[in-house]
Amino acid sequence: MATAKKSGAGNEASAGFTAAEKAAMKDRAAELRSGKSAARGVMKAAADLQNVLDRIAEMPEKDRVVAERVHELVTAAAPDLAPKTWYGMPAYAKDGKVHCFFQGSDKFESRYCTLGFSDGASLDDGTMWPTAYALTVLTAADEQAITALVQRAVG
């Protein structure tokens, strides 16, 4: 007999992964498969960029507006980061390792979008530092902060 576990999000009883979590895992498996079989170099980079743009285009308008601007900011601030999808989300990688990603609010039914950074990002600051930022709208100050964070993240 399966034992129900508490999920971290809403503390409701759950017998396993949510539909959104399962979809993200399927997306990641497909990304890994395509990376093994896709053409290398420029063709792969172009396909990865198109996948990111397609994922952004699929987002609800309020998330899409933020995601499009984040994409512009990240690619301008760190042109050496390669756009790719990661668990179905727009992400930006260096040497194949994701440094930052954008999660729309609809991905896991959250009330805000998230700009997150992986452990490969150089954001270390003492013994504790943020690795994800909630985004609702982007002000000029927010855009400057994102640019600085991305530049710092890639070192």
C-alpha cells in the first residue's frame, strides 16, 4: 500500500508527482535525447534558441512579456551563455551547464514568475545568498539588477 506524502507546495496529501512535475520530467528527458541526436555546433545552437523562443511564445501574456524581456537582458548581459530549454523552461548555459533559467508562473501554478540561478552561477556571498527571484513586472531598476546578477553569475 502506497503511503501518502506531504508535498512542499501546499502541504496537501499526495501519492506522487503532480502533473506539472511529470511534464517537466518528460521535457527534460526529451531535451537529453535531442542533445544526443541533434547536429552539433551552429545547427544545435539555432535549434536550442528556437526551442527557447517557442517556450516563451507558449506562455500566458503576462508571463510572456516578462520572459521576453528577461531573455533580452540575459543574452545582452552574457552573450557567451547559450539559450536552451531545461525541464521545459528557458535557460542559459555555459559549457553545457545551466547558469540561470526562467520559470513562468503557470509552470507549477505559482503566483509569480521566477528567475533562478543554478549552483554553477557565481553568486556566492558569504554563507547564504539568494538563488531565485520572484518577478511580477520589470522596472528599469529590476532590469539593471538582472543584468548585474547575470554578469556576476557567469563570472
